[in-house]
Amino acid sequence: MNKAAQFLADNQTFYLATVENDQPRVRPFGAVMEWEGKTYICTNNKKDVFSQILKNPKVEISAMGKDGRWIRVSGKLTPDNRKEAREAMLAAVPSLQNMYKADDGIYEVLYFTEATATIYSFTGEPEVISL
């Protein structure tokens, strides 16, 4: 798993920021995986967050690590409509199976494109990771 996806997975809760018109929207997420060399998250296509991503795919994620470091991931999210991608996320994060099925019509997986992750600390130089 790439270092950015591993950081997010290790710290369990991360915050996804989108834009709705001219208003920022932030909410907690917890499911992430690396698959086929891409970093994925997932959501429900009935939620506002999914509509916001479709309208403006530029997002940011932030999470604070248990060790005092934090991450910012900036990029674009692209839906992956393949059932195999949805199945891979369900396998990577088994708790999702309580909410979603690969072919339920509401479960969506999205991957980052044009993305950069930066891991920061108070004591060292930022570490930049291209996704």
C-alpha cells in the first residue's frame, strides 16, 4: 500500500472536503484502499458528497496521526464503475459489508487522479507523495 493510503488506513478517520456552490463541506470518512496502483475511497451515491464530487471532483483529505504527524491529500476523485473495484474495497474494509453490496446500486468507489499527498510534522520537513 502506498504511504498515503497506509497513513489514512492506520489512523482510521480522515476528513474529506468538497465544495457545494461556494460553501466548503467537510465530513469524516474511514474506508481507504490502494488497488491497481490507485488510492480509493467509497461513498453512497445518494449522499450530497457524491453529487458534490461529480460536480467538482477537486477534493482534499486531511487526517491527524497518532504520532503527531498529519496528512493532506489534494486531487481529483474519479468514480470507478467496475464491480471488481467495489468488491476489492469490500474485501479491503470488511466493515463496509454491513452497509453495502457490490451490486446494490448505491455503493460507489472513487480513486484519486492528479493527486499529491503531503505528510507534515512539527519537527521535520514535509514528505510529498505523488498518487
